Amino acid sequence: MTHRLDAPAALRALQNDIYREQIRRARQLTIQQRLNDVFDLSNHMFGMMLGGAMHRLNTRDEAAGWVEVRRWMGRMDRARDHGFYRSDKPTAP
């Protein structure tokens, strides 16, 4: 028995429906709700970074993990300050 998503067209249609629903819901959010979502995502990502740092250091000490996260963030700041990373679109030559 085949699954309804085995056909590429059916899978693409489902993906499009999901995407449209996500866009519809996002457009209904208030500015405060969007801002809350940004902070939730930021907190989640810092938690992921903390977990990664603690894993890399092979420790369960959160303080040591945060020191490593700060070191990573400082490295990213230095890369941005030296022009290795840009958040704006570079101008054409």
C-alpha cells in the first residue's frame, strides 16, 4: 500500500499548504507576540550554545559553559569588527 505522500506532487502540495498556514499565522501576530517569539528563540539558541559549550568542554559546570559561550561570542564580534562577517548586503564593485 502506498502512502499519499509518496507522490512528489502530493508532497509538494502538502509542503505548500503548511508554508501558507505558517505565513497566515505569522501575519496575525501582534508586534508584542512577534517580539516575544524573538526573545524565546534567542533564549533557546543561547541554551543550545551553552549545551554545545559544555559538551565541548566535557563538563556539567554551567559557569564554565557560559565562559566558553562568551568566548565564542567575542570571537564572532571580532570577526564582524574586522569585516569578515557582515550583516548588511555588500555593495557591488
